[in-house]
Amino acid sequence: MSSAPSPGHRVHRGAPRTDLIRMVASPSASPQRRAVNELLVGYDDYIRASHGAEVAGYVIQIAEDDALSIDLFDVTRHEVVVARHSEAANTVLSALGEVLLAARFFTPTPTRLVLLPGLPSPDMVDLLHELDVTIVWPSGSGTFTRSR
């Protein structure tokens, strides 16, 4: 599928951040950043193995001094992935905002995924589903489950 940018914005495709994480695991990263990195690398491994995903990263220039980094984009399935370290409501809401914003810059609109360490509260699940966002979380050794 095409990943054409919306008019007026520059979208730069590059390697997914998971490639960088594998090369340079920073011991100085915060515990939250390390948790997100582990989720991203695990999910990257999973989608490459399960359906031979072509994976990319993107940087979207929103304004002259404002850019949005997309850490993981499953090009094969046309899915934008936003990861967070916790399934707490405020963290999930942050991920929701980011994934909704990121998806706006691709044509056609990609499937929107929020990658979390576990399933959030039923209220958060309902909210994400109402906004057509799928939740993904680890479900065993090297496997992941989707909320729908």
C-alpha cells in the first residue's frame, strides 16, 4: 500500500528505531524508555517473524521547528505503532493522541496500534476501540495479542 504524505508536510522514511535500539542499548535510558524499547524490539521481532513485515520508521516535519517521530511502521500491513511503558490511563491517553496525529499524515489512513505492556482498563479499551485504535500487548514468550 502507498504511504503518501499529506500535502504540506514532509514525511521522511528511514530505518525503524528498533534497528538503533539493537545497536546501541543505552544504560543511561530511563526505566520507562527501556520498557518502551523492549516492547518495540519484541513487537518488531514478532511481526517480522509472523508475517514477514517490512518495517520502517518515519519523521514527519509538522512545522519548521516541530517534528513527529514514528518509531515503528509496519509497511506490509500499513499500520502505525505507538508504544508506551504503562497501561495507566494518562499514558494510554498520550499514546492515543500521538497515534491519531501520526495517522493523519499517511494516505490511505493506516491502521492505528497502541503497543502496551498489558491490557488497560475496560474504559480505556472502549475509548480506543470507539476511535478505531487497536491495542497490542505481549501475551507470552515472543508473542503478542490484539484487542481486536
